[in-house]
Amino acid sequence: VAIEIPCALIQAVTCWIITYPSVGYYWSAYKIFWYIFSIFCMLLYSSYLGMLVVSLTPNAQIAAILQSVFNTLLTLFAGFLIPGK
């Protein structure tokens, strides 16, 4: 479980490097921190929710079905990007 934290941090920073300049957000340390933090929390939430679903379901097929539903709901309510310009 603890190995997910550095992996999620690397993924969040990689996502920030790719998406933040291309969207055109304002460059300040405060906003960059919250952007990375929100992506980091969403990645951890998704990973831990997947682990929970796998541990609670009787087989892999049901876990895959439930996880696809949960991931759809997670991304649906995660928000959307609004360009800064």
C-alpha cells in the first residue's frame, strides 16, 4: 500500500509537466502545488478504491465490472480543465 504513494507522486508530477503548460494556467507556486496535490489525491483514491474493490469481491470478473463503474464515477465528478486564455 505504501508503494503507491511515490508512484502516484511521480505520475502526478508527470501529468503536471505535460498538461499544465499546454492548458495555459497561471504560473505560481501556490497554484502548481494545488494542481499537483489534487491529481495526487485522485490517483491515490483511485488506486486504493481498486484495492478495496478487489478485496471485497469474490472473483476478478466482478471486481473488474465494479471498478469500471467506480472509475467512471470518479472521472465524471473529478472536474474538467478550463483553459486560462
